[in-house]
Amino acid sequence: MIPNLTMIVEIVEFLVFIGLCRMFIWPRLVNTIEQRRKTIADGLAEAERGKSSLAEAQKEREQILREARERAHEIVTTAEKSASARIEESKTQAKSEGERIVASANAQIQQEVQAAKQQLREQIAALAVSGAEKILRREVDAKAHAQMLDQLKAQI
């Protein structure tokens, strides 16, 4: 064989091979590459959307936490005010109760003082009758002289 003819046949075969590859293999290969490129692009776009969604979620989380802290602060403040009001109310009730107890005790003391005075008057009247009896050496009738004894009690 002639080397030039072999070379021409090989060139023709190569060109036919390239033509067949371009007709049958190349479109499938390009199509597969395009699909892969599109899948990768979609994945990257989805990742970007995920990042932006994550950033938005973090902002929302921080907003919710801020609102929760503010609400907790409001609740604590309200609870403190309520506790202060209850303390003041309890103090007021305790003070009025204490005043009532003191007034009751004073009234009871006054009653006991009056009762003691009355008892003392009766004892003095009895001593006076006893003394008068000893002086007169005779018995004085307490019933007969009740008016006089009442006057004596009133003077004492």
C-alpha cells in the first residue's frame, strides 16, 4: 500500500468518525452537560435562597427574642407593682387591725378599771360600815342605810 493512500483513507475515516460523533454522540453529550449545568445552577440558586431564608429566620428569631424580653420585663414590672400594692394594702390592713385591737384593749382596760373602782367602792363601804359598827358597838343595818351607803359610794 501506498503510504499516502493509507493516510488519505485514515483521514477520511477520521472525518466520518467525527461527523458521526457530531451527529449522534455530541448532541447527547451536550444535552447531558446542559442538564448538569442547569441542575448545578438550580442547586446554587436554591442554596442562595436558603441562605437568604436563614438570614430572614435569624432576623425574625432576634425580633421574637427581643419582643419576648420586653414582654418578660413588662410582666416583671407589673408583678413588682402588684406586689408593692399588695404589701401596702397588707400594711394598711395590719395598721387598721392593730388600731382596732388597741382600741378594743383600751375599752377593755377602761371596763376593768371601772369594775375595779366599783369593787373598791363596795369594799370601802363595807369597811366604813364595819368601822361604824365597831365605833357604835352595835350593828348597823346595811339595808336600812342603803341610800346613805349609795351616797357614800358616789362620793368615793
